[in-house]
Amino acid sequence: MTAFRAGPGRWIVAMRTRLKRARKCPICNRPMRKNGHDRNGRQRWQCDACNATTAATVASRSHASTLRAFLDRLLEAAPQRRLDCDARTFRRRSAWCWQLEPRIEPDGVVHRVVMADGTWVNGWCLLAAVDGQNGEVLAWQWCNRESTAAYRALFEQIAPPDVLVCDGMKGILKACAQIWPNTRVQRCLIHVQRDTRADPTSKPRLQAGRELKKLADMLTRIHDAEAATGWGEAPDAWHERWKRMLAERTYAKDNPDDPRAATSKGGWWWTHLPLRRAYFRLERLFQDGTLFCFLEPGPTALGPMPRDSNRIEGGLNAAPERMLLNHRGMCFASMSFQQAHQYFSAVWADGFPRSRHHAVSDVR
């Protein structure tokens, strides 16, 4: 509480909010306020509830400054020669920082849109979830593969959102159905285009493949429900034109030298399997309502919805990889890539690392 004199006999009393990093009272655990300095120049704190006083020790101030310098060094591309001290001295002083394992505590806030994806580093996968509106990191989880159990551990840390934007892998879809049964799914249109180009290639040899690729390329140019409805009729028309070609089969007895002849169970396989796979994927996604969920009246009632996961792909996932590239000369014998990613995620989310990370079965 602070009082200001506004004139003769007039005073204004203002309530001052506590700082987020304010020291907690050792007796009642309430936030304390700054109360000048002691004779040694240390910051003094006082609790308004129980009138207890305490001072910040030199060791705690030294640790805080070391941690800030450590994070600045880790998250920036500045070379070691720009440090205020010798590089070896700095590594020795900040060695204890590698033992910290930050964690984002679940806050129970319901987010309208959540984006989730995984990135692979050094044989391990980091699953991350961010707010689809502002990119805030909500949770992360280490795993050895993008399984249902791994995504369940990730989603259990977050309140069920209205819409989940993802790449559509089986593990994330199954975990979403189990943990968030009422959450809608919006497939990332960039991933859909990428998968379609992977089947008939980016330069299809057949006319049918070129037409199907053109349909997939149109996905990111659709901005209203009427255009989405018109696009949904195009795959049916394409299938009507090329259904005889899609039904063609190749028999093992006619092609004994083909490697598929030894693995085919019925003695035959589809001649144009990549085209069939690309077409039925687009048709299934359109029928499921996961292609154009961002255009439906319900999810968009409170504002526009994202149609891709570029915010997490080009933001959170790209920055740690860029950080490891900047420090490619660093000796990683005393650290782990996991901790480096965790430090970045913590600073991205809150500006300061918090408490310890955890693990579950099938998830590291």
C-alpha cells in the first residue's frame, strides 16, 4: 500500500501488486514486499501478514545471475568470447544449471485451440503442445516414439480444448479420442498436401496423378464454406474419370521378378497403389469433417481458426534445432539434448524455468 499527497488535506492510497518473482514468507508462505536494504546492501523483504523480515543472501543473487547468463548463452548465437569472464570459468560456474529440469505446471485453463506435434532429436522425440492463438507452450513430453501412451501423457496435462490441430498420426488421434472425446480435430492442410505429394510424387508421370496433386494444392486456397463444398465434389468427379485405372491389378505370376510377388498374400497387388492411397485419404478426411473444420460455424463462433500447424512447426520445433546448430561446437558430454529442449520450452512459455519434469511408463 502506497499513499500519495494530492493536495492540502487530500491523500490517495494505491494498492501495489506483488511481483511474480517476489520472495515467499518463510513462516506463512505469502508473497513479501521489498523493504529497503540492509547495511551490507542486500535486498530486504517484509511480510505484511506476520511482519517477518528476511534478506537476499549473496549466494542466491549469484545463482540467479548465473542462471540468467546461462540461459542467455544457451538460447542465443553469441560466441563464448563475448562472455564477461573466461569461457572455462563460465562453464564451471554454470555446471549446476544442467541439473535443473524445468516443468510447466498444469493451470487448468481451457484453451480454444491447441496444436500438438513431435520433433526428433538424437533418437528421442519431444512432443509439445502450444496455444493455437498466441503460441504459448502449454506442455511437453519426452518419448521414444509417437505412441498413444506418449500423447496421452501430454494431453493429460492440458484441459480439453475446443479444437486440436495436428498432423493426423494414429497415436495422436487415438489419444485425443480417449482424453478429449468432445474435442474437434482439424488436420493440418500442409501435412495433407505433403502426404499427397509423397504418394504420386511432386511431379506425377500420369495425368491422373497430376490432377490429384492439383486438387491437394487447392486446399490452402479455400477460405469459405462455399468453396469447401465445391472442392468436396472434385474428388468424386476425379474418381469417376479414373476408377477403371484405379481398379487395375498386377498379378505375381505375370511379374515373378517383382519384389512384391514374394510378399503379396493373394498373388496380386494394386497397380496404382499410390494414387489409390492419396485419393482415399482425401475422401476420408473430407467425409470425417477434419479438412475444413476451421470453416464450420461452431468452432469459428468466437473468431477465426488456424488451418495448419505452422505456429508450432516454424516456431517451437524450429527454434531448439536452430539452438543446437548455433552451439554445434559445444561438448555435449555433460548435457543432454532433452535438457536443452526443456530449457528452451520453459523460457518460451514463461520466461523463467520452473520445477522438475516427470516421466511415465513408455514415456521418458
